[in-house]
Amino acid sequence: MATPKTTRNDGDVGAFLDAVTHAERREDARAVCALMAEVTGEPPELWGTAIVGFGTNRYRNGSGKVVEWPVIAFSPRKQSLTIYLMDGFEGREDLLDALGPHTIGRACLYVKHLCDVDLDVLRALLVVSVEHIRATSLPPP
């Protein structure tokens, strides 16, 4: 059976963030890292080579296999800061409308400049997502 590519590892999150070449993206990543640590009460951990995650969410995927993923996570990508909210955005349209400039995918929130979004609204999105994921996560083995 194939092993998932994106798994938690013992990589140095600080060194990873220090290596982000774009200065604004690096500072945005540090700010989101601190915000996520505060919201979750969990330390940041490197998942794969480019994702910083917080906590562990265990769930069954479409084929019934139990997989692990962070409760919330982010990645300082070249084009934007990608924030992973695994429960998606349904029912959160009011928060998204108040957030500021962004785009979304199924479980990804893309922000080009953190200074352009309302950090209180971002915090609220993170809190709602963390609460939902923690309530639905499978127990540890």
C-alpha cells in the first residue's frame, strides 16, 4: 500500500519559514503560524516539505481508510499564502464576505497579502474550523 506523501515529520518549522524567499510572504507566514498556534494551542509541525500544520485530525477518506491530517495548516506558496481548512467553507459565507481579498478552493483559502484581510475574521474562520474538526475527528488509535 502506498504511503501518503504529506505526512508529519521532524522538520524544523523555524528554518522552513526562514527560508521563504519573498519577505512579505515570510512575515505573513510567521504571523499565521503564531495565530494558528494560539487558536489551536498546538505547536507547529512540518507536514511533507512545505506545509505547517497544527494538531492531528483522523478521519476516514472516501475509500474508508483512516488518514491523518493537521487540524488546520498553511503553506507559504509562491503566489499566495494557502490556508488549509479541511471542513471547507459551507455556511461561512458571512465570514468570507467580511474577510477581505481572497479566493477559495474546496478546503483552501488563498490570501495574497495578509495585510489586506481582517485578522479578526480570519481568526473566527480558524476557530470555527478547529471546533468542527475536533468534534468530528476519530479518536487516536
